[in-house]
Amino acid sequence: MATLLDRVTENAAGRFYCDASCIDCDQCRTQAPEFFGRNDDGMSFLKRQPVTPEEIALVEEAMAGCATASIGDDGA
């Protein structure tokens, strides 16, 4: 489960985030490239937060499919 304390610094401010448990599998970046990017350390991050219900659903799908549960939702 993703933890706020391990949140990757490149994440866009907002509800969703990736943490340092990412293993660079590329699943989220392939599934939702408009939202997820890769930093120089090989970890994914949210480059922009979803806004519409459809965008939120896409990020939630990526979160559900994350093999290491590295994508979190702080519920804000």
C-alpha cells in the first residue's frame, strides 16, 4: 500500500500520488501516459492530477493494477 511519507517529490500536488516502492514496471505510464511520468531514478509519479470523473476512473484503474501498490489516494 502506498504511503504518503514515501511520496515521490515529483508528484503533482493533489489527491493521487506514487511512492518510492515503485519498481519501474511501466504499467501505469502505459495505461495512462497523460497522468504518469518517470523520474531519473526510475520511479513513476503523477505529472498531473485527474479532474473529470473519467480521468479519475483511469487513474484509479492504474492504481488497482499496480503490482506493488505504489499508487496512492490520500482521499483529499
